[in-house]
Amino acid sequence: MKQLVLCLITNDPDLGRAAEEAGIDRIMIDLETRGKADRQRGEGLFLSDHQRRDVEVMRKRLLHAQLMVRINCPYAGTEEEVRFVAEAGADLVMLPMFRTISEATLFLQMSRSRQIQNCLLVETSGAAQAIEHLTLAEGIGELHFGLNDLRLSMRRASIFDFFIDGTLDRLAATAKRTKLSFGCGGLARLSDERLPVRPDLIVAQQARLHVNRALLGRSFRRFFEEDRANWGLLEKEVENLRARYRFWRRASVSQLTEAHELLRREIKSRPAAKEIEGKLANRISRALKSSFALANN
């Protein structure tokens, strides 16, 4: 069984150091800003305020945890961003929001020339549909399936739908066939009872899919960023996640099937589910009306 590699997004050097001492394997500085506010407007998602200087500051603070940097989506300045990240001492560079094999291939060439490990963030419908060809590209380090933007790109009601509709099963199976390390979505604290579905059921799906990389999600990060007094709980929360991941990796097929069914029921019974689906339908309807109006002008 491969170790579950955990990654925390933060530009707080003290929290980064506390995280590595608690057993978190990676710290991510998130430099992605281009187009993100527009495409995620009204979604209440994380918009990073991290700066380039944070990369060098975090690099000096960490002792053994890997430093990962998410750069911007493909554009004319991508090569310069990869160069900066490599020269600043990061261990890995992540490319988000690519849509074509050619965009991914060019990034892989850039990272290889700078001798820095890479991660492709699959979060557009184009990238997901091309997964069979994408995984054959030369020089891929690892993959991560980003569910928030993938939901918007594929017009789904909820990120949780991907766990039960076969989408992640298909993506994960392709990654496993080519023996690529990969992750999907994010993990929350097991003790967090305010979330729409139980965090342990998500851990179960990560284990069922044989995920071996995981981002610690927004709710996990916020809990520790908002109150330094909570840092004393960090090691225990990390240990609990790893223990449940090991449990679910060793679980029987019937146990995993039961957990999958429980997740499906929780998703379908969420009070907000119908409201979300209604909003999505309205958004699609507005987009279609707008396209029709433009076509007739």
C-alpha cells in the first residue's frame, strides 16, 4: 500500500512548519489568479492572495516537507513562471486549467528543462475527456483531479456527484493503468460535523479509488488558519486521516460498496441538493438564452 501524501495550502510559514512537524508531506503556495475570480464568481470558493515572495519565505522555513507551487493556467508567461518556481527552490510545480494535450505537453517540457517535478491538475472537461491520451504524455510526474472547477466545466450540481456517477472511477482507472500517482478533490477533518457529507465517506472513496495524493481542503485549512490555538490538534487530525485511509484500503469489497451507497444516499438527501440543481439549471438556461440572442443579432 502506497503512503497517502498529504498537502496543505498555506502561505503562513509558521503554519507550514507546524504542518510538517504534524506529519503533512507537502506545503503548497498557490499563485493561480488569472481568470479564477471570473470563472468562480458567486461560488464561494477559495481565491488565493499568495505572492511570489511567499515561495522563497516558505522554502527557508521548511525542513523536510516538499514545497509545491500552483502557477497560472497556460498563457504566454507560463515558461517564466516555471523558471521562477524552479529557481525559488520549489520541489514541484502544478499546472491548472489546461484544456488540451498540447498545453500539457508544453508544460511538461518546461518542467523537465528546469529539472523540477510536475503535477497536472485535471479540472476542465477537455482535459478529463482526453485522459486516455493525456496519461501517455512523456514526463508526467503525477495527476490531481480538481473537482470544483471540473464541476463548473462539466455543469454538475455538486462535486460529490463525481464520486457516485462513474466519472472519478474512469479517471482513476486510467491513471492506475499507467501507474501514475494521483489525487482527487480534498479531505476534511474527520471531526468536522458541519460539512454536507461525512468526511469519512470521502476518505472511503479516496481509498476505493486507490488515491495516493490528497489536498487538505478549505475547511481543514480554515480551522487551523483562523485560530492558532487549534494547532495543537493538527497532528491528531492528520493521524486520524491516515488511520481511516489505511482502514478503508484494507476494507472488503462489501464494506466499500456499503460506504459508496451511504455516500450516494447522503448526497441525494442533502437539503440543499435540489436548490443547487435548480440554480444550475437556471444558469444553463441563461447561458443558452444569451447564446441564442447573440446568434440572432
